[in-house]
Amino acid sequence: MKKILDSVGRKLARNAFVVNYRRMWPYVRPFWFRALLSILVAIPIGSMDALIALSLKPYMDMVMVEKSIQTEWYIPIAIVLFTCIQGGLTYVANYLNTWVGTKITNLLKMDLYRKMLSFETEFFNKKNSGDVLFMFNNNADMACAGLLNNLKSFVQKLFTAISLIGVLFYNSWQLALVCTAVLFGAFLPMASLRKKVNSVFNKSIAADAALLTSYNETFAGNKTIISYNLGKSQERKFADVLHGVFILRMKMLQRTRWLSPVMHVILSVGIGLTIWFGSHLILSGQISSGSFVSFLTALIMLYNPMKSIGSNYNSVLMSFLAIERVFDIMDSTPGIINRPNARELPSKHKLIEFRDVSFEYVKGVPVLKHINLTVKHGETVALVGNSGGGKTTVVSLLPRFYDVTDGAITIDGVDIRDYTLESLRQNIAVVFQDNFLFGGTIRENIMLGNENATDVQLGNAVKMAYLEDFIAELPNGMDTQIGERGILLSGGQKQRIAIARAFLKNAPILVLDEATSALDNKAESVVQKAIENLMQDKTVFVIAHRLSTIRNANKIVVINQGEMVEQGTHDELLQIENGAYRALYEMQFKTAKK
């Protein structure tokens, strides 16, 4: 039974390899001619080894037997010429392989990047940055690095083997039978390699991803590391990660690198048998000395690449495993996608409703419980409550960063899951507490709101976000580089650029997620004015840190422990004895007076 299962497993593995290589064809097809040429060039490269070995027979017979080189003087010159041609063709093959391989890798990376953009927020919440880099970048490199090179190497070694085996049989069929039997025996250990490698390969990927994550965290958290004197502890953590990588590398070596030495020993036995049996054939007059030298040269030229084929097979195996990982990613389905026949959300709406909405990040652990909320067009709704109560989760459900667990969110009576993701998100602008700015210029970051905006629209967005004076002071104005994540800007400047970006988007629904909570009083005052400009003629959901900023909201909703505990205007909520909003307001008012 075990043998049957193993046989089925091997067949499935072979089929998986065939399927994955077929799926690679669309990436190879645009460059098929160069790819084919690089492989065809490998044929003469491999075949010329046989010509060199074959030419030694007449030459050695003339030198060793006839003691003359009168008629065979051209053979050394021919060997040098063949070697020069072989070297030139090898360069051409390597150039073509690199060109085609890089093009294929770039196409694969483009599709992987496109796939990465399709994943929902929850997907990234569960991954480290190192995991993401390996999934969408390194896997493509590993898959393509060995694709053409290994194919070229296989073709080259195949024709080297065929031509050299031909030389072996030409010189002595008896010796050739011995040597080819040994050669086939040397390949037997390769059958069990894949099973040994698979589990360690996946663990190695995870360990290398952890290494990348450590670098990324140190880069992003350098101020925290410095301010808390975390250098030594970070060193220890990094040393642990390195040790884990080392252990897995050694395990991989133990499971793969035995192949080349074993093949080396087996092939060396073949050479030993050849010398012993060949000596007998020479002494008995069955072959000439020239034939034996030619045979032995061909054998060594054949066996030498065969000794290294174990390493080549390891590379092939890694490429196969990486290709499998790539297409596992390609085949995965994002958690949030368009429903069949999803419709476009119009740019104008009348009513947004949360209908008995519940939500869980982790199954069985509710974060929101039965939220019911009605918001008319043009209204401003403020969400307040204790930290961790679920306010940000409420507004995160609106652009479908996550999907509701129960209930529904509707716009004009239609479930938002029945609108296309693109049209839904195009109608919503979000200003976060910590807005992400991309490396580049101020202009480029603002224009992300509308890449087709005119200079007049851009200027108006800058004016309404109170950025004019700040930009005027910069030598390069809006074309000033702001560094990765906007590191060269203050918190208030970042917020105003994000607000200008939202101005350009000009979406009818606006979400403000504690947009001023991290700012000092002076910066907050300027940003608050910019926000007030942004809120005009829009339906606004605002999460407020300071309750004084939301006194004029049409509706204030208090959310504690995932439940809506109060709803009303500022004045109405203050009238409730022992009310949750009144308690929050009085606490902030007393703190402000102190």
C-alpha cells in the first residue's frame, strides 16, 4: 500500500511540475525566440566537447605509435579553435539567458504586485513585511533564476553526454557499456531528494522572511530603539534570527549537498574500472593507445559535469518549489472582492445606513455588536467613546477595508457589497491619524487624490489645506522631496498634505479618523481649519479625540465596548443624567481647566 501511495505521490508531483511549467509559458511566450535561441546555442556548446575528445585519437596514435606529427599538425590548432568558438557561444547563451530571464522575472513580479494590490487589509495585518517581500518578490527571483539557466544547462549537458557517449562507443563498446551503467547508477540517489527538501525549504523561506522583517523594523523603529536604549536587546533578537537561519541552512545542506559527493564517488568508481579494464584491452591488442586516451578524455569530460549535476538538480528543485509558491499566491482569492454583477455607485447619494452591523476580527470575539445608524447626505456624524471601543472599526467597514460579519451597510438601500470596490472607494476620502506619504515630492503626494487634476485645482487644494505659506518657504516649492514616509515633514505638515490630497479627490463621503489627535495645539488649530474647509457639502464621519471640535456635528454617537450606547446632538447628550457622553465631556473640560 505504501508503495502505491508513494507512486501516486510521485506522479502528482510530476504533474504539478508539468502544470506549473505550462503556466509559465505565458511569461516566456513574448520572448520565445530569444529563449529558444539561447537553448539552441547550448547544443553546439555541448557537442564540441566530443570533437575535442575525438580528435585526440588520431593525434595520440600518430605521436605514440608512429612517432610523427607530420600529418596531424592541425589537431592542436583545431582544439584551440573549437575552444574559442565554444567560449564565444557560451557568452552569447549566458547573455540571452540573462536578458530573457530578467524579462520573465519582471513580468512575473508585475503580476504578483498586481495580485498584492488586490488583497484586503486583513491579509496584510496577518503578515510581516519580510513575509510580503518573500511572497511577492523573492519567490519570483527564485522561480525564474533557474528556469532558463537550468534548461540551457540541461540541453548543454544532454548533448555533451550524447556526443561523448558516442565517442565512448566509437573507441570501445566494451568500455562504454561499463561506463554508461555506472553513469545511470549515479542518478539513482536523485529520486528521493525532493521529499527531503520540501519541508526545510518552506521553513527556510520563513526564516529568511524574519530576517528581512528585522531589518525593516530597525529602519522604521530607529527612534524608539535609540530613545529606549534597545540596541543590545535588538542585537540579541537579531542573533536569534540569524541562528535560526544558520540551523536551517545547515539542515538544507545536510539534505541536499550529499548528492554531489555520492555521485562523485560513484563516477570515480567508473573511471577506476575504465582504467583497469582499458589496460587489459590495450595489452590484449583490442584497442589502440590513441583510442584509450580518446576514450579516457571523453569519459572524464562526461563525468566531470555529471559530478556537478547534483548541485544543478538542487537549483532545479528550488525553482520548481518557488514556482509552486508563486502560483499558489496567484491562485489565492482575496477575502474582499466584487460580487457578480456588482453595480457602480453614483457620485450622489441620499442615505447611508448601518443595519444591525456586527463585526469580528477573530471568530468568536465580537468587536462591534448590533450597530444601527442612519446618516443623511450632508450630515456630519461624530463617533466618540473610550479607546478601543470600536470607533475606527465602524468607519473601516464603510470603504470595505473589512467586511461586516453580520448585518449590512447600505447606501440608498443597496448593500455596499453590491457596489464595485473601485466605485465605492472612489466616493470615499479618508484622512487618518497617521497618514502615509510616499517617497517623492509634495506635488506627487497631493496629486494622488486626482492624477488628472489641473494646476488650478491643485492650487485650490493647497490653499484650502493652508499649505501655501509652508510651500512658499521651500526652495523647490511643491517639488520638494519629503523623504520616505514624509520623514522630513512635521506631523501638522503631513496632515495638511493628506487633507489637500482629499480635497483633490473631492469624494462625497469623508472619513476623518482622529485626524488631529497627534498634533500640538498650534498645529491642530491650522489643521482643524483645513478640515472645516474639507467637510463642506460632504457626508462626514469623524472620530474625535477632542470633543470641543465636534460640538456642531449633526449627530454624535457614543460607542463603548463595541456597542452604541448613546446618540444625539451635543446639547441633547449633555442633558442625559449620568450619560456616557456627558461624563467624557466633563472629564475633558476639567482637564482643560487645569
